[in-house]
Amino acid sequence: MVDLRVKIHKLDLKNPVMLASGTCGFAEEINSFFDISKVGGVFLKGTTLNNREGNNYPRMAETASGMLNAVGLQNKGVDYFIDYIYPRIKNYNTPLIVNVNGSTVDEYIKVTEKVDQLEHIPAIELNISCPNVKEGGMAFGISPKGAKTVTREVRRAYSKTLIVKLSPNVTDITEIAKVVEGEGADSVSLINTFLGMSVNAETRKPRLSTITGGLSGPAIKPLALRMVWQVAGAVKIPVIGIGGIMNAEDAIEFLIAGASAIQTGTALFKNPVVPLEIIDGIKDYLLRHNLKSVSELTGSLHL
Amino acid sequence: MVDLRVKIHKLDLKNPVMLASGTCGFAEEINSFFDISKVGGVFLKGTTLNNREGNNYPRMAETASGMLNAVGLQNKGVDYFIDYIYPRIKNYNTPLIVNVNGSTVDEYIKVTEKVDQLEHIPAIELNISCPNVKEGGMAFGISPKGAKTVTREVRRAYSKTLIVKLSPNVTDITEIAKVVEGEGADSVSLINTFLGMSVNAETRKPRLSTITGGLSGPAIKPLALRMVWQVAGAVKIPVIGIGGIMNAEDAIEFLIAGASAIQTGTALFKNPVVPLEIIDGIKDYLLRHNLKSVSELTGSLHL
Amino acid sequence: MEKRFVDDFLVIDNIQLNENSFLVRMFAPKPLPEIKAGQFVNAEIKDCREIFLRRPFSVFDIDYSNNYLSIIVKILGRGSNQLARVIKGDTISLIYPLGRSFTYPSEHEKILFIGGGSGVAPMLFLAKDCGLPRDNVDLIIGARTFEDHINVNDYNGYGKFHFTTDDGTYGFEGLVTEHPLMKKNLSSFDKIYACGPLSMMKAVAAEAVKKDIFCEVSLENSMACGFGVCLCCIEPTKRGNLCVCTEGPVFNIKDLKW
Amino acid sequence: MEKRFVDDFLVIDNIQLNENSFLVRMFAPKPLPEIKAGQFVNAEIKDCREIFLRRPFSVFDIDYSNNYLSIIVKILGRGSNQLARVIKGDTISLIYPLGRSFTYPSEHEKILFIGGGSGVAPMLFLAKDCGLPRDNVDLIIGARTFEDHINVNDYNGYGKFHFTTDDGTYGFEGLVTEHPLMKKNLSSFDKIYACGPLSMMKAVAAEAVKKDIFCEVSLENSMACGFGVCLCCIEPTKRGNLCVCTEGPVFNIKDLKW
Ligand SMILES: Cc1cc2nc3c(=O)[nH]c(=O)nc-3n(C[C@H](O)[C@H](O)[C@H](O)COP(=O)(O)OP(=O)(O)OC[C@H]3O[C@@H](n4cnc5c(N)ncnc54)[C@H](O)[C@@H]3O)c2cc1C
Ligand SMILES: Cc1cc2nc3c(=O)[nH]c(=O)nc-3n(C[C@H](O)[C@H](O)[C@H](O)COP(=O)(O)OP(=O)(O)OC[C@H]3O[C@@H](n4cnc5c(N)ncnc54)[C@H](O)[C@@H]3O)c2cc1C
Ligand SMILES: Cc1cc2nc3c(=O)[nH]c(=O)nc-3n(C[C@H](O)[C@H](O)[C@H](O)COP(=O)(O)O)c2cc1C
Ligand SMILES: Cc1cc2nc3c(=O)[nH]c(=O)nc-3n(C[C@H](O)[C@H](O)[C@H](O)COP(=O)(O)O)c2cc1C
Ligand code: FES
Ligand code: FES
């Protein structure tokens, strides 16, 4: 048998296949298709201190091998999560990770402190890379200074596993990765969506209410893979690879490039059971290549 | 009749559809398919001071709705261009623009000075955004300081139309655009390719000899469109839109977003006669929408 | 949360209903769960380069004994164009069942359906499935012109049909909202159900509000996932932004901000 | 520069030659220009999501009287798999003619073809097109096993065929380079032409160099454009990095850095 287990700091994952924040709701929706305990972990929908209605409709535009979204962190706020959602999902037998968002450092800290109280949330993913909100979000993730401040302050408030999610909309993602590592992040996950735009030529209007939105899906895979490779070479903490992973082959490419685990996002919209297919595909691959453990794949790019 | 003419500084284009550097050779190859004088302009293959053999094979990898290339500015040097290629192509009845490259500011200047002597080259495109060379190239285009220096020095040496080609691999492309405008660029063209990577999962090897390469094609269109829109809002000089333009609809989207003209690149590999289809498509669109001139489209996004 | 599935359905037949509409009947690879009128499936569009996401289609009919599920596909763009061309023996991957159904009418209620375009699909399903006698059911079906109407003879037993065309080539000349049933007799109905173009549904809703009649509409906001995770399909409602795919597609107009 | 074209060709027939190989014959929409053995076309792969670029295929046959162009498609991956499934009536967009042909032999020369896999296509074309009597032409065709060979009976008039299989199920057991004609009689040939797997061509080239015999090979470097603008298909040669699509695909081994 092959060993699919992966360790991300204090998190023990049964396999490296996790679900990306904002693409798997609060785990229940995917659990309506298959037993969610089979995946390595679930990154829950981005959560803020207060209720957010998000951006106006339309929020979505299809692109070549991808899609733009402009959801804008619609969620009912962390207290609602704690009171109504957490009790329903807390017993799923897989790590549930809250994706923490804020417009200010203070909001990030407040959400973190509240989530810290939850026994069944072993980690948070600090989202400093959402391109769809006016304040905070990506603003923190595209400057080393912003990334430094928010990571430091949240680290101070949180002793469980802290994963920082990086924005690809930067000149040098390794610079940001090194900064957040320096401030005590236990892992980095990358990438969040790329800032893009879509125009309806006939009406001459933007296709998104917000004009620009975040690009995800296979279109961005080559860019995400490059960034994962760069960051894995620049930091010592484990890297979680995200971006256009549609099948086991894609996932394996990210592991080879240096990721310890991966998240699948947009792929879930097309195929909600894709995590199971990826897990099986990785298993097959390891057997076929005579590898005992998935960790042997991580960073095994032959140069 | 509709008016397709466009002015980019001193350049009079018969229409806004031009061919992107590195994807149309030295115009002769595309002229083997149709009369090249029909296009608005041709951006010739990137030229350096000396002969360059470029990178090793393999230089290409297909991706979802796109491709990576790692050509690395293979060319025979500016003197060879002047002695052997220029005489063959100089009488094509469309603006021929040399794509100027260098590892140092000095090399950029030397190439520019030589090209300045050529009567039938009315403009240069300063390529500060090639991601496939070890020295120079993108290094200049991703820092405001580098962009400033090379633009200033080349501007000093060149009085014809100076177009600066921007890299998308930056946190804020408007910052770079404003810097080069400030140094006297007559126009900016964007974008060059995005730095990406591809891995062969079976062999665990990179698919490009250089590991990373430049991503082009429809996959990047939403990102290019966003950048064109941002830059058009930030500078006063005309913007030339590039990135994943495959048909007239795409081209029109770029014009609406703020481009005065466009270049089509990777699309030529799939369909070498696509420039004619785009020109016809724009004509049809203008007629259908009761617009008299293509310039009415530029920046006409309804917000 | 109820179980949902992703399965390859086998195309049994594909009947062209008019120039643009196709009735695609598919065999489910496992016993179909209960599916009610208003619910939908999210269909994968195969081998179409330009299309990345699935496309939602209302369930038009369920035949539990044969394990068949049918949809009506109206050609609008590339995805529907591709789907409309399936042939017997092809497979279509569906995510199902999705969304909430219409509130079924109670016994003795008099109900009115108002539909246009592909909006007829969930309404014919409800007319057939709701179990009311023919006399309690009226349907106004609108179209641009005679050729755009589909043949509903099979459904004559389930309700009284009234047709409208913009150009008067079939039935009443004018919009569905101008039909005498709407103009004069609206108050005689207990429930109104509308499905079709947004402008039509809004016009119907305005009339229903005026007469204070229960009215449900089925929205077609564009969707990425169809099962509530992407939050792309939202509709502003009095209860905040709600997902059309999970809280709808059927909404009581009282909840909408129209 | 010579004229090139992009046109939709109409599939006339598609004959399966063995488990993986298909002979696709197409009708050109305008009179075909002269095309010589070794030249190729770049074919668009329709409706295949995973594929973005065209795929190059050597011309296998030209029938000027009917305006037919044929290629042999061997299934290797997704693109060739899709192309292998075309049926009569389909259209395929081709960019043509591309590349440089083999140097055709002169009268009275004795020539040897060595090919494997889809590499037989340009060689059968040259054997037929070069106009030499049967006695002057030998062809060694290699394959893994009997089933991988294609039927070349139609070509028996153009040369003497010698087959090899790795497992001895047909013809000589062993690699083409181990065939007696290669081992013992190589010096009797004026020109050698090889097309097939890289390792095979390199082995043939090594023998030809040893015996100082003229030898041309046809390379299959991966291509983006096929007409000399992308510079992706380069081969390092003694004249620098050259584009296989325009300076090749046929190269004299003297120019290569093998
Ligand atoms: C819950 C639900 C149920 C549906 N039921 C049916 C059904 O039973 N039968 C049926 O034929 N169609 C139905 N639709 C609509 C169907 O999903 C769209 O027609 C289809 O997605 C169009 O895809 P396309 O690729 O052909 O068009 P595209 O190429 O994506 O679009 C073509 C044109 O149609 C417009 N368009 C596309 N989708 C929508 C939309 N959802 N709303 C408004 N305009 C749109 C686009 O803006 C564009 O102008 C339903 C939609 C929803 C959300
Ligand atoms: C000038 C030229 C002439 C050719 N003539 C013929 C012909 O007459 N008949 C024929 O069947 N094929 C021919 N080929 C090869 C043919 O183009 C490829 O088999 C085809 O492109 C594979 O595409 P695919 O999408 O099926 O495979 P992909 O999915 O792209 O690749 C499948 C596998 O094949 C490998 N592969 C793909 N292309 C090549 C290549 N060019 N060289 C080496 N390995 C490759 C890939 O690395 C991968 O492992 C020719 C190629 C060239 C350059
Ligand atoms: C509709 C949608 C909503 C998203 N919401 C969030 C979010 O709330 N928080 C977050 O960190 N990332 C969010 N993302 C980004 C994804 O988690 C992921 O980083 C990105 O989509 C790239 O991966 P993919 O190509 O596999 O989708 C969202 C993405 C999509 C498509
Ligand atoms: C094979 C290849 C070679 C290229 N060479 C150059 C070059 O020499 N100089 C340059 O400025 N851009 C070069 N580019 C970038 C293109 O000009 C263009 O900016 C980019 O491909 C995006 O446009 P597209 O998506 O339409 O191809 C090259 C692109 C490709 C694909
Ligand atoms: S379509 Fe994704 S939430 Fe409704
Ligand atoms: S394939 Fe583009 S130059 Fe040869």
C-alpha cells in the first residue's frame, strides 16, 4: 500500500487533496455528493467579522478554460458561522480550516480570536489575496509591508496552524512568501485568483458588476505552477499548491513542483466528485512509479 | 463606409490590426499567406545587437487554451537584419516596426541607433518584457527604475515613434506605464507573456529546457484586457492591446477597454489569415452598430 | 442536506420541437430520486472548446418506471447548440437534482401558468405532476411567432391552453400579459406560476402584486456550480442575497426586490 | 517566398490501416500546388478541449487529378486520436504546403528507405514519386510486432520491401538497423532516407556516416506554427539553430549535431 499522508505543521492530513476556499461552501454541499471525510482537508468559505452581502450580480463570467468571479466575500460573519454552521459540520472527520478575511488588521485578529475558540478548527488560512473586495483583501497580499503586518499580528493571536494564502498579482511572490515565513506562518497556500476582466462586445459593458474579478481554472495553471515552484524553492515551510487543478495529473505536477498538498477549486463546479478521482489517481501513480509515499513526490522535479 | 484608420503618435495605420513580435517572423512568412500590406502594422521578431542562438529545445509546451514558449530571442543580430532582411521587406506597404531588445541599456541604444538609420522603419517597440532571457529583458520591465532608465536613454537616441512593450508580471502595471510615459514614450503596447511553467508528470521533468517560459493565447486574455483597461485609464499616450486575441470579438473588447490598436500573436499559429478576419469583423461590427470610425470604439466601455 | 449525484445519462432520443427547441430524453444510470417541477440539472457540454462550465436546464419530465429524465433545450448560444445535437447513444453528464421546486397547488385551487420560450418546460411538468383536474388549470404560452410554439397536444388533458404571439400568427396577438385571462380574470386564480424572459416575469409579478395573488417565478441567473458553493447566481431578496441555485430557482415574488 | 494556404479540406474516406493507424484522404477546395515527399501539412484538431495548437502530418500521397491529399495518422495522444476519427464529409483545416522535401534521387541511383511507425508515410510517397525502377529501391520497415505493420501491397511495384519486428512475428526479428541490408549491403546504396523514431534515425545516421553515404532524415520536433515564425521547433545544426518546419523537416545528417 502507498502512504498518502501529509503533515502541514501540526495538521495531519490523510491525503494531500483538499478543497479550496470559496469553492466548497461549508463542506456540507460537497458532502451531499460524497463522504467529505475522504478528503485531506476543507478550506471553508471566506469569513469576515460582520455579515457581508458581497458584490452585485453579475458576479461570474466564463473565459477560455477558466472563469472570472466577483463574489466579494459574501458571508454571514464569524458569529453566525460559530452559532449556526460550525455545530452542523464540526464532526466531519477531516480538518476544517477557516479562511479568515478582514478589511483591517484588527478585523483579521478579531475573526482569528473567535475561530481560535473552536475545538474542531485546527487551522486558519489567512486570506490576504482576495481581489474582489474594496478594502483589505489583496491590498495586504501585494505589498511585503502589508503581508508582514497582518501575518505578525495574527500570529501573535493564534497558536494553532497558520496558513497564509498568497496573491499571484505581484512582481515577486517569493518576496511575500519569505516575509510571511519570517513572521511565523506555518505554511503558505498559493495562489488565489488573478485579477482579470471581461467585456461584452455587443453591449460594450463589463460582464461583472465590479468590472474586474478573479480568474481561476485551468487557464491559470501554468502561472500557478511556476509560482509554487518558485516559492517552494524560497521558503522552508510547506507549500500548498492551488490553481487550475482539474485532475490527478495536474495535482501531481504541483506536488512535483514543490507542493506538499494541493487544493482543488473551480474544478469542483464542473465535477464535485473530482477530489475522489484525484486521490485515486495519485494512488495509481505512486503504485505505477514504485513510490511508497506521496511525500516522495514533493519537490521531486528532475532538472 | 467605415473609417478604420488609427494614429499611434506619428504612425498612420490603415487599420488597428497589427501582428505581434515573435509571432509573425519578419513579415515575409505571413505574406506567404496573404498580402501583408492589408494589416495595420507588423512588429518584427525581437532583434538584439548580436546574433543569439536562443534557448535549447524544447521551447514550447501546450497548455489549456494557451502555450508556453521559451524561444529566448533567437535572432541573427541587428546588422544581419539591416543587411539581409530589411532590403527584402522594406517595400511592404505597411508600417514595419522593429522590436528592440538588449541585455544592457547600452545594447538597447546601439540597436536603436542602427534601426534609426532605416528609412522604412518608422517606429520601434522597446521590449522590456521578454521573460525568456537571463539578462535584460523582463528585468527592465518589472521595476519602475529599470523601465525609467532604458526608456529615457532610448528616447534620447530616437526621435521617431517609440512604443514601449510592458510586462504583465508586475504588481501594478500602471506604475510602469506612467513611468515610461513620463520618459517620453509615444505609446505603450501590452502585454508580453506571463511567466509560467509546465511539468511532465510521467517523467517529472519540466517541459521547457528553461523550466519556465512565457504564457500566451486565449488563457491570458482576461488578464491582458484588465491591464489594458487599467493602463488606458492611467496614461494619455495611445495603448496597443495584446494578449489572447483570437478573433474580431476579442479585438473589439480590447478596443472598448481602451486600446487604440491591437496586436494578434499566438492566434497566427492556429490561423495565419486571422488578421484579415479580424479586420473584416471590426468593419462589420462598426456597420452593425452605426459607428463611423474605429476610434469611436476606443475606451467606449459603458460603466 | 439531501443527496446529489453526478452521473452520465444515456440519451434515448432527441426530438426537435421547433426550429430552436429540442426535447432530450435520457436514461439515468441509477434509480432516479424524487424530482419535482422547478428543479433542474446541470449538464456538461462536451467537446466544445469555448465552453468551460456546465449549463443548467429545468427538468421537463420524469418517468420513474423507465428511469428517464427529460429536458427541453432551446438554442441560445454555443452550449445549448452543442447539447441540442446529441443523438441516441450519446452520454450527458448531469449534476442532479438541483434547486427547489414550485410550491405545488392544493386540491381545488385554480391555477394559472404563464410561460415563454424554454420556460414552458417546468410549467408543463408542474401541470402534469400537480394532479389537479384539467378545469382548474389554465396555461398562457407566449411566443414571438407561430413557428416558435411547440406542440403541446400531449398536455391537453392537464389544462386549458391559451397561446399568444407577438405577430398574431397563432392565438392571441400580443404579449402574454395582454391576454384577456391576465387582464380580466386574474382574480379568479389562487396561484400563478411564471417562467420565461425576465421582462415577462416582472410584468406578471406586477399584476399579481396588484391583485394580491400568490405568485412564483423561476429565475435563470447565470450559474457556475449550481449547488450552492460559488455564490455567483445570487438574487437580491428581502432576506439578503440568495443563491438562485439552492434557495431557488423558484421564488415567491413577495421575497424579490422587483 | 512560396505561397501557402489555410483551407478546409473535405474528408473523402478514412481507412484504418492497423490498430493505431489511419489513412485519411481529403479533397482540397482549390487546385493543389506541387507537393513533394517530405513536405507536411499542419492540421487543426476540432472540438478537442485539451488541444490548443495544430498538429503536423507528413503528406502521404497527392492525387492531382482528383485534387486529393492524403495523410497517415497514427494515434499517439489526444490530437491524433481525434483526427483519426474523422469520417467522410467532415472537414479538416490544413495549413499547406509546409517544409522542404527530401532530395529526390537521380536516375540510376540505388536508394534505401528505412522507416518505422508513421515514418513510413513520407517514404512511401517518395518511393512512388521518385520515378526509379523497382530494382533500384529497397525499403526496410520496422515495427514492434506483426500487427503494427501496415499493408503496403499497393507499393510493391515501387520497391522491394523488407520487414522487421522486435518480436520476430513478421519478417526479420530485430531492429531495422540490425537488418542484413543495413549490416552487410549498405555500401551498395547511393542514398539513404530515414524517418521514424529518433533513436532509429540516429542509429541509421551513424551507419551512414561510417560508410560515408548520403543520408537524409525527417525530424518530428514539436511545433507551434509550422511555417517558421515561432522558432519553437529548432534543431541545433552546424549552421546554428534551424527551424525544422522551414529548413526541414528533412535534414542531411551532415548538418546535424548528432
Ligand atoms: C435554473 C435554470 C433553468 C434553466 N432551464 C432551461 C431549460 O429548461 N431549457 C433551456 O433551453 N434553457 C434553460 N435555462 C437556460 C440555459 O441554461 C441557457 O440558455 C444556457 O445556459 C445558455 O448556454 P449557451 O452556452 O447556449 O449560451 P451562452 O453562449 O452562454 O450565452 C448566449 C447568450 O445567452 C445569454 N444567456 C446565457 N445564459 C443565460 C441565462 N441563464 N440567463 C439569461 N441569459 C443568458 C448570454 O448572455 C448570451 O447573450 C435554464 C437556466 C437556469 C439558470
Ligand atoms: C514534420 C512532422 C511530420 C509528422 N508526420 C506525421 C505523420 O505523417 N503521421 C503521424 O501519425 N504523425 C506525424 N507526426 C507526428 C504527429 O504530429 C504527432 O504524433 C502528433 O502531433 C501527436 O499529437 P497528439 O495530440 O496526438 O499527441 P500529444 O497529446 O501532443 O502527445 C502525446 C505524446 O506524444 C509525444 N509527442 C507528441 N508530439 C510529438 C512529436 N512531434 N515528437 C515526439 N513526440 C511527440 C508527447 O510528448 C506525448 O508523450 C509528424 C510530426 C512532424 C513534426
Ligand atoms: C467563486 C469563487 C470564490 C472564491 N472565494 C474565495 C474565498 O472566499 N477565499 C479565498 O481565499 N479564495 C477564494 N477563491 C479562490 C480559490 O480558493 C482558489 O484560490 C482559486 O480559485 C484558484 O484555484 P482554482 O483554479 O482551482 O479554482 C474563490 C474562487 C472562486 C472561483
Ligand atoms: C513564440 C513566441 C515568441 C515571442 N517572441 C517575442 C519577441 O521576440 N518580442 C516580443 O516583444 N514579444 C514576443 N512574444 C510575445 C508576443 O508578441 C505577445 O506579446 C504575446 O504572445 C501575447 O499575445 P498573444 O496571446 O496574442 O500571443 C512572443 C510570443 C510567442 C508566443
Ligand atoms: S451557481 Fe454556484 S452558488 Fe448558485
Ligand atoms: S514550428 Fe514555428 S518556427 Fe517551426
